Amino acid sequence: MLELRHHESFDEPKSAVVLALEAVYEAIKSRLIVSPGDKSGIILYGTKKTSDAAFAWCNILMPLGAPSASQLRRVRRIIESKFH
């Protein structure tokens, strides 16, 4: 008969920000291979830190640009350092 197994990834629930950043990581990784000419960026809304005085509560985490390995590393570092 089928039995349920414990999976380590379900031990701790993830926040919406972590899930969103993990999705961004996968999207950048996919674009590196499929469409390297596409541009993307990350803007966080509703933050205390503001990167541009003209737009309160908005923080540009990653400016618009073509996908790169350095973007992947940066997103991974953000996920690991701030949320783990």
C-alpha cells in the first residue's frame, strides 16, 4: 500500500517574498538558456528602504537588464542571507 513519507522541504513554511525570489531565480535561469536577449528586473513595493526619492516605498533590487550568471548569484545570495 502507499505510505506517506516525510519531506524535509515541508518542515518550515516559506514566506511570500522567499517564494517570489525563488520564482525569479528560476525565471532568470530559464531566460539565460531560452531567450538571453530578454530583459528583466526586480522592484520591491511597500518597502521601508527607497532607492529613488520620486517613488516612496519602492526599492529597485535589480535594475532592468539581460539575464546573467551574476544576477543568478545575487538573487541566490539575497535568498540565503536575508531569509535563512
